[in-house]
Amino acid sequence: MRLTDAALSGYAGPGFRPGYDRAEISAGIVHIGIGAFHRAHQAAYVDTALAKDPSWGIRAISMRSPDTLDRLGPQDFLYTLAERGAAGISARVIGAVMSIEVGPGAAVAAVADPSIRLLTLTVTEKGYTPTLAATISSGLARRAEIGAGPLTILSCDNLSDNGRVTETLVRSATKGRAVGQYLDQSVRFPSCMVDRITPATTAQDCVEVSALTGLEDAWPVVTEPFSQWVIEDNFADERPPLPGVDWVADVAPYEEAKLRLLNGAHTTLAMLGPMLGHRYVADAVADPVLRCLIDGTARHEVFPHLSLGAAVLAAYWQALLERFDNPALNHSLTQIASDTSQKIPQRLVAPLLDARRSGRNAPGLVLAIAAWLERIRRETCAGRALHDPLADWLAKLAPMPPEAALETLCGAKAPLHALTPDLITAVLAAHQVLDGKEGAALADCLRKYIEAHDA
């Protein structure tokens, strides 16, 4: 039986279906970027909140692809959220998404809806484009014309200071337009930090979830039990009653720790893990060489430049290692490796520059950057496409000598443009550890590199 409102009302027991009457909810949130992470994270928080206040349902927008609409539309936009952990798997049906629409025009109309009080975004780092800015600004202009109420715009992407990034983008598109006064008086752009490891859904996931619930779900989401959401308390008007959210005056310390520890370690594992034959995060972090590398990098190269206290960081990092160890999650290193050109400046380059400014060496961060250079060469030479917005440009680097390729990556506005000459030299030296090596030979070279720099 297919998951639908009708099937759910007569089938699932307490604790499985939403804790509210879907017929009574109304839309108070527009979300742009209805992907797996949003459905595993923000929509799950909202789903719980709807039991307290049914006016915060989600009107979802996909800017380009109709895939999510095609799969969830026949299910009344319901989907199963499954959590996999050491204790096994559990599931609940999420009913917070009321509709899914496709295209910039739909987004403009949704943003302009006066019943909407919150606009959230998960468009990935590469999604903050002039098209997105024009879409949001057009919606704001309509709100201003009809006298709609205040609106909070909340980026939920892995960007440093994501609220300010979003505000700068939107203001650039509204410059000189009449909407400026409404923007100044009625719109706020708080920053936030989001954290929940969410692998891409597989066909096997669909089979397992359907067997667990007894209802066929075309696109469930499988995630870990852990979830965190830290939001700057700077809303234009009322905020939804989101359970478990940390409301803070400054998100930056949490955001920086997550980007540089969780995301930085993920990128390091995604670059080096496949070279050692690993497919998933749990496999890679179980490799003693890679575990030693990311652990040493975190504790000695990243911790000293984060503003959270030492005890807090140690506890957070230990919890991260336990989350990485989760063998039930099957978090693909290939999925993590996508769009690396957009991620590497915040995750690896920024902490490397902080370490260098303080006079510290950071061989782990240097090696991770060198591994990206090597991955570009290996993937391209093997005929595998790079899943990256700069894929065509990056592929042209593969035949170049490492020195020339790195020089190009360090050019003006290129992903590594901030690297200084001494750091470029260090990356090239680290690249020699990786160049052309496979399996046990590569593991041995990595072990010697770590030991030499630990000394």
C-alpha cells in the first residue's frame, strides 16, 4: 500500500504518524531546496512544532528539478524519516510539507504570500547565485506592494556567516529598487548552524523502510539519530516553536567548529578514503592511518583556533568520531566529495591560514588539500566525471604537472587563491606522498608522513 494520508489514517499506530491533524495545518514557511537534508533536518523539527502551532506548515520549492514533486506528490507529500544507529532503525512519517512547486516563478509567488513568515534555504554552497537573489528580491517586492508582514530569511547551508552571505546577495539584487525600505524595516537574515549526517537515499533504503513500516514510500530519508540546530535569535517577527533548537546571540563559534571539524574531516576522508579502497565514512574512519590523520588534524591544527572552550571541543570531537563510526549509515565518500571546489575554502583553507598566522604548521590540512589535487587527476584520468560546478575547468588541470595545476588552482578567484607561496610549496611536497601510489604503498607513505610531522 502506498504511503498517503488515507493509507496512514487507517494503518499506522501511535508514534508512527504525525502528532497532529494535517487538515488543520497552514503554510507559514517557504523552503527553497527540498532535498534530503532539509527533509531529514528542518522539516523534522517543524513536524514536531506543528503539534503546538499548526500555522507553520512548509510550502516547498524546487528551483529546477521536479524529481521530489514526482515522487512525493502521489504520497500527499508525506515521507518516512528513518534513523539508523547502533540500536537499530526507527521510523516516523513526516507531514510538515504541504506542497511542492517547481521553478523560480513558483518561488516568487510563495515568498510573496502574506501568510508566509519564514523563508528557509538549503541550496548548497553553489546555489547562492544571481538567479536566487533575483527570485527572492522579486518576492520581497511583491510583499512590499501588498503590505505583507515581516519576513525572516534563514540560510541553512554550510556557509560561514550564512545570514550575512544571504543578506548581501539579496541586497545586491534589490539595489536601487523600491523594495529597499521594506527590506530595511521588515526583513531579517539570522545565521544558523545545522548538523545531521544524511546520506543519499538508495533503492535498498526504500525496500528496508517499506518493510519496516508496511507502507510503500517512493522517497524516504535515512539519517543518523543525532541532530543539532543553532539559530541566531534575530527574527523579523514571531519564530516557530521549534523543539530542541539552541537560540543564541552569536552562531559563529558553533558554525566554525562544525565547518572545520565535521565538514573538514569529511572532506579529508572523501579525498583520501577512495585512494585506500574505502567507499563509506565508517570504513574510512576505521582505517588507523586515516583516523590518526583526522584526529591529529582536529586536535593540533583546528582546535587551537576555535573559540569554543577546550572541554566543549573535546566532547564535540569525540561525539563526531562516534557518529563517523556508525556502520549502519553507509554515508558515501563520493557523495561528500561532490562540489569540493565550493567547500574547500571554508573547510580546509581557512583553518590552514589561521594556523599559519599563529606560527603553527598544519601538515594534516596541507595533505588534505594536496589530496584534492590528486583526486582531480585520478578521477579525470579514469574517465569519471567530477561532480562539481567547476568540473570542466578542473578536468583541464589533470594533464598538467602538479606545479602548474596547483598554480592554476591558486589563481585569482580560484578555490585556493588565498594560499601563500610557502603553503603552495608545502602542498606540492605533500602531493609527492600521494602521486601515483595505491593501496598498501600509499598507506605506508601516509603513515610515514604523519609520523614525520608528529615528530
